[in-house]
Amino acid sequence: MLKHLAIYFEYLDFSFWWAMLASWITVIIGIAAVSYFSNYITKHYLIALFNRWFDKKRSALGRLVTKHHVLHRLSHIVPALIIYAAIPWIIIDERPNTALLAHFIQVAIKVYIVAVLTLVLSSFASLIEEYYQQFPIAKQRPIKSYIEVVKIILFILAAILIGSIMLNKSPVVLLTGLGAATAVLSILFRDSLLGFMASIHMASYDLLRIGDWVEIPSYGADGEVTDISLNTVKVQNWDKTIVTIPTHALTNTQMKNWRGMIDAGGRRIKRAIKIDMHSITFCNEDIREKIKQIPNIDGFLKQKNDIQEITNIGLFRGYVEFYLRRHPDVHHEMILFVRQLAPDADGLPIEIYAFIQQTNIYEYENIQAEIFDHLLAVIPHFGLRVFQDATD
């Protein structure tokens, strides 16, 4: 190519040296122009054609290909391949420096191609992770940690390949020498290795999912898991603050996961009302008349033949259980009982142990408040008093 151009320039009355220089510059400009237009055509026509086709098909995967610039990054290889193929054209036999320059350019293009392919594969890995997030199983089995491990391995292999290209050595030689650097790499990637092992452990035992409500007191976390990655787990507390926790720390720290409660469909009430023990007595006619004023009490009274032989605290305990078993928001297929705890200086605790069908905190708190509002209102009908410290 150079010789033919040189002959043409010599025909135009150029000296031999100027003819070779002009032909050399012409070839370089031509290679640059062809690579530029090839890149322009690839981006503005071929990739645009693919994007329109994705839009027409309404493909979720195609939308992600566009979002993560997979084809856009891949298009950078086209001009690089054209330049690489045309490099021999710039070598002038009489000028060994041009051969050396061509060699450096070829090495640089090889490195460039490896770097571009690495970025393309990294984008494709991110695409797979985001596409996987669209499926329900993604919350149960997140793969973000594994994708990050794949990316780390990908960049390590790319670095080895680039090093072998620049040093003109086989990648096997560098891999053999890499064994000596294993200790250094294990220190550099300590958190990533620990996080990867923790991710496998959590996935195997299904300890944590995105969307779980967790409490981790040692890190001040009490909220919803929003992200699980190789090195960190993000928890958004109920006050909207964000807590970042090392992934590997979750395998050796105290963590309460409320997912079991949500999956079971029942949220527990475990609260006691403390009764003034001075108000405990046997039932009499006055208490019977007061009890009749309680709404919907007839069904309960029919179960009691002679309430005069019953203490008012026993009658109240029986009524609380009767009331809860007929409450529409109480989960009747789960444990429900009302019991006395050991009396103390603050009175006799009557504890309610039951489950509400609503697990949402707002609905749960409202229902729980309504239940105790009712019970506190009926206590005086049984001749009982709630214990309260005397004040001035």
C-alpha cells in the first residue's frame, strides 16, 4: 500500500523521502477516517436499529441491554479491529522505527480490546442481575453477591491477560506466579471473601431476604432490608435512616428476622393489665348487675351457672378470653390464653397472649389499642381496679 502511494507521489514530483512520508501520513489518515466512520455507522445505525427493534417488541431484556449500554460498549471494538488489521500498512521497510511503532500500537489495541470486552461482560452481568430482580424468587434468593464475585474474577482475569500482552508472556506463566501473591490478594479481598462465604451461608439457610424486617441491635438497625451485596447489607430503619452492615458480620451477630411472623399471618400480643389486689373479691349481686351493662355479655353469662361462687378476678379473666375468641381480628388458629402472673408490689398482672391477623404495624397497633380500650373500660363492671401509683 505504501509503495503504491509513494509511486503516485513521486509521479507528482515528490522526492523519495517526501513521497514515503506523504504516503505514510495518507495511510494513517485513511485508517483513522475508516475507523471513525465505522464507529459512527455502528452506533448511529446498527445499534439504533436494534434499539428500535427492542422497543417494537417491548422486550424487557432488550430494554436492559439498552440501559446498560452493552451494544454501545461493544461497538468500540469495531474501529479497534479495523486499526489492528491495517497496522502492517504503516510499516516502512527502510524505517525500523515504524515497525517498532506498529508493534506498540498493536499492543495498545490488544489491551484496549481486552478492556472493552471486560466492560461489556461486566455490563452483561449487571443486566442479568437486574433482569433476575423482576422475578419473585429474587427476594428469596438474591444473586447480587454472586454477580459481584463474577465481576471481581472477570477483572482479575482481564488484568492477567493485559499483563501477559504487555510483557509478551503466556497468561499461564502469570497465573503460576500468581500463587505467590495469593496471601496479598487474600488480604486485599478479605471482606469480599468473607462476604461471599456469608452470602452462601445466608442463601443456604434462607436467613435474609430483601424486604425482610430485621432488628440488629449491635448496629442500630431496625427496619427493612433494601439491598444485599457482596460486602454490605443495607437496612432502612423506620425513621428512614440507612444502616450499612458488613455482610460477613451477620453470621456472627444477633439478628432478629420478623419474616416468620409475617409469613405466619399473625402478630403476637403479649401484654398484661395489673389489677389492684385490694379490689379482688367474690362476686355479689351488685357486680352481677354491673356486668349485665357490658355489651354482648349474655353469651358469656350463659356459660356461668352461679357467678356468686366465682371471684371477680376469675370472672374477668374468663370474660377476657371469651371476648378475644369472638373478636374478628384475633387469629383463632393460633395460641390464645389469658393467665395470671405472679403478683408483685404493682398488683396482680393479668396477661393476654394472643395473635392478631394483621401483621402491618399500623393496623396491628390500632387493633391492639381497641382491645385494651375495651378491657380497661369493662374492668370497673367487675368491681376491679387497675393498679396505679398514688400521686399528689
